[in-house]
Amino acid sequence: MTLYRPVGTAELELIEQSGYTAFPPRLPGQPIFYPVLNREYAVEIASGWNVKSTPDHRGYVTEFEVDDEYCSRFEVQTVGAARHRELWVPAEELDEFNSHIIGRIEVILSFGDEKQDKG
């Protein structure tokens, strides 16, 4: 399954430290890791929320593959419009989720001072 994760610079730096193979642990008070199911929704979050809410006003869209069979254990959540679809992965299961990522996590878009499409 192809998934997307909108991130800010701090989270992207932690992904880079993993060799682009894992997402960092959730912060206290963040019980859910929620990758999104479509690029449009990820762009909406990265270009809107991340750019407005992060200290450096940057947002990034990452794209990655996860084993389909493993993903099927998580119910798809719709959290607004029909395109606002996410998987809700409990924070305590993030290490296992990371172990099911196939290949590398790719940065496909960045937002802030300029928009760059890398994919």
C-alpha cells in the first residue's frame, strides 16, 4: 500500500537519521501515528498546517510503501471530507509498523518559501 505522511522539518530530520527507513516515536500526548492514504490530503496538511504551524514554516510530503497484508489490520478512518482518509496506528505499534515499510521513505514535495515537486 502506498501511504503518505506530511511532516515538518524536525520530524524529517529524524526520518533522515534513520536512513529514510523509519518514522520517529510519537511525542507524549500523541497516541496515534496517522499516515494518510492519498497525496492530495497529504499536500493539504503539509502546505497548510505544517507551513503555518512549524517554527521554520516548512512542510514536506513523504511517500512510502507498507506491506498490504500488514496494513489490512488497521481500519481506514475518514476524518472530514471523503478524501481525508488515514490509517490510525497506535503509537506503541510504530516500531512494528516501521518494520513493514518496503524500501525507503521518499520526500516528494516541500512547501514553504518555494514549492518543489520531487516526484
